[in-house]
Amino acid sequence: MKSMEALKIHDMTFTQFARAMTPTGGIGLTNPLDVPHSTAQWLASLWASTDQRSTLSIGWENTPLTAELPPAALTYRFDDLSLQPSALTLGLDAADDADLRLVAELMAKRNAWFSAIDHHCGQSDELLSSDVAQDYVRLSCNWLQHPWVRVSVRRYKMEQANAKALLAKNPTAAPEMSSNPLWPSTKVIYGRCDPLTPQEEAQHQAKLDGIDYWITKFEYADKCWSSEFDIYAWEAQCDMDVANRKITGLQEIIDKQQALIREFERVIKVNKRREAEINGTDKSGRPPKLVERQEVTLKFTVRWVQSLMDTLQVSSCAKLEETIFGSSQRNWSRWLSAQAVPTSKSFAILQASKITRGRYEGQPLQAVETTPASADMLKLIRLTGVALKQSALV
């Protein structure tokens, strides 16, 4: 049996790998969409300070195992919203940064182990051991239920509970602030910097000639906040800067798409005119009548109204108006006599109307069984309406 030092990642179970890897990283409060991986994804995303404020970056200490990881598994970035569901499943506090950090570390270890196994299987025909294969399947199904993950969470909760108990026994004193008039003057420490060497002075003067130095200096000065409201204002300004850049990018896309639409509409009109010249029209400049679709829709509209009257056991359009709340006798008469067809919008609204009498009382019209079915009639009416709109482009 190989020693732990001699094992490769593809020889390790997930538990062995997770114990051997030491994560590094931290929590950032910057906008994760400010540095997008995809311009399209960045432009399509929405950002709000109240929705996502924390981004956790997880890396690994430099070890021989780290060198075996694929490049994509060297660093992981998680936002707090993507971690919160897993935190709740594990019984952790989804609003606590420390709890989210634990979830991020567990998720990073799981993803890194998966990536290493997939990379090995893609490069080699060597079969995985039964233990490794079993772990792979288990993590694929529900990694939150893996024994090592559950043990890690229990250990973390015990450590947190012990820390709270220790703090309760030995509470720390509140830190004294410099604005406190009781602050002893003897505790104020004065420091004096050593003068710069000629080389350091030359380097400093070189920095003064660059814009980066002044931007960093002014940003640092602006972050000397006196209250939380200053922080909120700074975060809001950062979001506004991102939004303004998005507006510019989106406006460019809109302008390009509008230019394409204008060009396509011109081509469509030319093709429609040519088609009309080939097929012939009634009068110059008028679209050809879609006789077939109109006649078919009229025919089935009459059948549908007749079937509806038979099912509801009514003998006239006036009785239909009384039976179906909100309907009109005039419309029923025109549909029954094949003088008109309903629009798709009015037909869809009619389907939600309530039946006021009979065995369907209290149910919507769409619940009444008809031949043809109401859903099929709506499809036919929509197809006829779309064709009429397209012919109007000629």
C-alpha cells in the first residue's frame, strides 16, 4: 500500500484529499460583476448592493498535490447567494460570513477533487479504485451528505460553541475610542518616520509622476469613513459606475440591433413585393387575401359555437350571453353565422369567463368540452392572425 506522501490525487478518496488540502483566501466586498468573465453575461446581469455584497475566493497552499490540480481548480470564486442554500441545508447561518466561508471551502474541495479525477480519466485509461469510484458517485448525487462533510460541519459547530462559551466566561472589554474624553493622554503613541534614502526619494518622485499614485492616494483618503453611511454612499457610487458602463455597452448593442432590424425589414419588404408580383395581387400595393386560412377559421368557429351550444344545452345566442358571464350576443351571432372570427386576445379572455348556469356553473368556459377543443381553436386563430400581420408588410 502506498504511503500518503506517494499517493496521487486519483488514488485518494475524497476524505484523504480534503484532509491533505489547506485552503487559503478571503472574503471581498467588491462587486463581483465589475470584472466579468463574459461581456454578454456581465451586461445581462443585474446588480444590487442589498442582494450580493460578499465574494469569497478560495485557493490552496503550495503543495505537491496543488501542482497536480488542473488550472481551473487552482482558484474558486463564490458569491454569497450561491452559498446560502448549501449553508441552510448544512444547518449553518446563511447570513454569517464565517459559516459561508466554511461552505465555500467545502465546495471548493469537492470541485477540485472532481476536476482532478475528471482530468485524470480524460488523460489515462487506468481504472479508479472502488473506494474512489464510490466517492465520486456519492459526491455526484448529494455531496452535502458525504460523511466527511457532515463531520467537518459538526466539528466546526463544536468549535464555535466552545468559542462562545469561552467568551461568555471572559468577556473582552469594549475598545476605547480616541474621541473618549477619559482616554489617558499617556497612552497616545507618537511615531516618527526615518528620512528617505536618496534611492527611496528618487523612487517616490517617480511615483508622483504617475496617475496611479494619485488615484490610490485619493481613494484611500476617501475611505477614511466617519460612519456607516459613508460606506453605503461609497458602495452605491461604485454600483452606479458599473451601471453607467453597462448602459454604454447595452446602448451599443441596441444601436447595432436596430441597424440590423432596419436592414432586415428592407429586405423583407423587397422579397414581399417580388412574391406579390409573382403570385399576383388584387390591386397594386394591396396584400393578397389569405382566403384559405380565413375560410378554415370561419368554418371551425361555427362548429365550435354550435358544439358549445349543444354542450351547454342552449338554443340561441341570447341564451349563450346569459349563460356565459361577460359575453356578447352580437359576437355569438356573428361567429355562428360565419361573419367574423374572434381575435386571439378576445378568445383567450373569453375562455376565463364563468358559466352562470347548468352543470358547468361556476367553472370557466375553457372547462367546457367542445368539438373542436377550445385550445385548438385558440391555436388556429393565432396562426391566422400571425399570417394576416405578416401579409400586411407587403
